[in-house]
Amino acid sequence: MSKVNTNYGCSQQTLYTAAALVWISYAANLPAFASLKGKYTKDYATDALAALAAAKALPTSHARNSIPESIRIQLMPLGDNCLCNQRKLRSYIHEVFPGDAATPMLAAAGFNSYTSAYNYNWAEMNTMITEGDLFISNNSTVLQDGTNNMPIPFIASYTSDKTAFETVYNNYITSAQATTGGTNEKLLANNAVYATLIAMMEDGRLIFENDKTRKELFTFSIVLNNITGNGTTGMHISAIDSITELSIPGFTATVQPGDESGQATSDILEFKMSAGTYKVVIMAPGYPDYIAENVQLTTGVMHRLDVVLTKK
């Protein structure tokens, strides 16, 4: 399920604040709106504010992600067992297919996925053990080499660890899909709040096109600027490995309140937020979660949050 794109160009929390302020301006100028279109009534604002409250009440990504994250933690030791088995299988392959003869055998046994699996790419882990299990089944006699190489109990052990991983992995996929659906529901609700707001604001600018002061009340960019200040407010997040001192690719971060989340595509992950105090959770496969409490953002300042993560 693909993620819904946002239409509002600001943080959720900023959207909620801006919408509440603009609907107050609408109420204060209701007679002018009603003279333009019959739909503009007191109930129209009441319904819009109810939709805003409903969007805010939908679960945050942090709450939804707690289920997939807990399953991810279960997957790690199961994946480690599979990786250990795969290394043993590599030894057995080298024993009976010496030199260059081992290369195509290793590929057939799933080793093209080993590096990604080692870095806890669960889809590649699943591919690796599926191919490995099939390779063992098709080549068990050769791999055993009588009683000189792969022991018979290893076959059952490999399959058992594969099954244990796949059981939890399937739960992970199901939960992750549910999380995406929940995220989409919230983003769709936010987009609907924004669409109603912007349509009303367009009419507001039409009504007050000769009244600069009141026209600004219905200009979204000006409302946002009044909330966040003249400069860009937010944070830059970076994460490096404690041993290599290199940037960790693809780390993710969630910021609360506001339900903001993102994945780094370069060394820096940027969030544009309104001023306030936030909790930041930084996650990367193979590392314990890093939690920064009480991160204070000041209007017009991009705060730097540089963290060092140590592999589990």
C-alpha cells in the first residue's frame, strides 16, 4: 500500500494550529462570507472544526508503529539464527565445491542476499533462507559427503529456524501494512481539512480583496509565517555509527507531538516544525532506538540533533 502524499506543505501540528486560527477569523467575518455564498453558515465552521478534531484524534505514527517495532525486535534474534546457519552452509558448500566451483553454488544457495540480510533487511533475509532451504533439499547428498561434511540434523535445524523466522516475518508484514493504512487514513483526513480550509480562504481573499489587513487573515502563507516566525523553524538530524564514525544510511525518525516521521536519504534528515518542545525517536536496523526528550525548537532556528548509535 503506497503512502498518501500531503498537500499542505507544513507540519501536521502547524496545519492544525493554522486551521483553528483561520476558522476563528471566518466566524468573526461570517456576515461577509454569507453574503458571497449561501453555504457559509455557522454550522459550516462547526462541521469544519469537527473534521479538524477528528483528524487530530487519529492515532499517531508512533502509536501505530509500536506493533511493527515490537515484532522487529522479535525478528532480530531469529534472523541471527538464520545468518549463523547460512555461514555454516557456506562452509559446507566450500568443502565439496572447492575454488571457483563454489561461486554459482553460493549464489544458488541465497548468498546474493546475505549482505543485505546481515544488515537486517527482512525481505532479503526471507529470500536468502528460502533459496538456502531449497538448495539444501536439492543437494543434500552431495553436501553430506557421506558422513564427512554436513550433518543430517543440520537440515532440520535450518528448516526449523527458517520456519520460526517466517512466522514472525509474516506477522511483521501484516502489521506494517496495517500501519501504512493507518498513516494514510490520518494523512487523508489532514488533506481533507486543508482542502476545506483553502477553499474557504480563497473566497475570503475574494471578499476582502480591497481590505489588505483582513485579506491577510485568509492568506495561508501569511498565517503560517505568523505561527512559525520569519525564519525557518525545525531541526536537522544526523546519525553516525560509534565505531566507524560514518553516517548511518536510511535511519528514520519520528517527532512528537505532530506525528512527523521521515527517512534519511542523505546524511541529514530535516524537519520543518513550529516552535515548541518535542520528543524525537531515531531508529536504524541493528541499533537500539535513540530517544531525545524535550528537544526545544526556537522560532526561526534550525536546531541540530547529532546522535551517535552503537550496534546491538
